Amino acid sequence: MWRLVNRIIDHLEEWLIAALLAVATSIVFLAVVHRFASGVPVLQPFTARIDMGWAEELSIFMIVWMAKFGAAYGVRMGTHVGVDVLVNRLAPAKRRIVVTAGLIGGVVFTAVIGTLGANFVWQLAGTDQTSDQMEVPVWIVYLCIPLGSYLMCFRFVQIAWRYWRTGEIPHRDHGHVEGVDASALDLSQLGGDAGTGGGGRP
């Protein structure tokens, strides 16, 4: 049951990020096309009837939401940049303590940000503040702070629990290229080509 729920959350997270990115990109593209077409005298009578003043504001909102949920996705996939040179040089027992402390720090930090964000949204919900262009209630815009932060907190808890049980932590090799099998490459030949301009070993 728990695996099913976790799988649903994973898919919703990925679909939401992909949808926000795709729609925001499309809106920006349409706004650019509209602005370009408005400079063409023949098209001005048609473009003048279309109001795209909301496009910039909406795209910004969507990118902010995508960034918050993308940060949680980054925690789950281990893609956040981290400096672990000193940590990797520690003895296994000490390394386990330091990594666990770091994960707990992530849990506490994101929980605090999520709670402060939820309190802020709750206060905004009692007002009539709206955005400038779309006149959307601002509490909806800021709702991404508690939702994204609590999702990050959930991911940190997941990783901490998995690390405590298995000693494994998500890590993405930033030098890896999808679709390229490094073990199949003839690195000696590559080095020879690079050193001799493609003419083999000297």
C-alpha cells in the first residue's frame, strides 16, 4: 500500500513539473509571437484584439511553482549540488553520523520553511490581495511555498530512512551522459586520438 502511494506521489510530482514547464514555455512563445506580430502593420488590427498582458505574470507564477516542486524532485534524485570531499574522507562510522546529521538538517529546515509558508498563506487568505495583471488571489500564488517545502521535507525523510536502513543515498553522476555506455568506450584510443590529433599513438 505504501509503495503504491509513494509511486503515485512520484508520478504526480513528475507530471506537475513537466506540465508547468511545457505550459509556461508555450505561453512565453505565444507572447513573443504576439509582440512580434504587433509590429507588423498588416497584423496590428488582429493582434490589437488579443490581450497578452497576463502572459508574463502567469509564466512567472508557473516557473516559481515548477522550481519549488523541482527542488523536491532534485532531493529525490540526488541532483542537488553538494560538496562531499571531506565527508568521503571520513571513516565509515563518522561519515554515517555526518550524513545523517545533514539529512536531519534538511528535514528540519524544510519543515520550518513549510510551516512559515503555510502560516503566511493562511494570513493572505484572509485578505483580498490579488496579483497585478490576472487579479488572482495572491495566497494561491504563494501556496507553492508550503506545498513544495513539505514535499522536500517528505523526500528528506525518505532518504534518511533509506540511508539508515541500507547505507545508500541518491546520487547522480553529473558527468554521465544518457545513452552512452562508458564501459564500452575505448578510452585508450580516445586518449591517443586526443593527444595526436586523431593520428593514433605517437
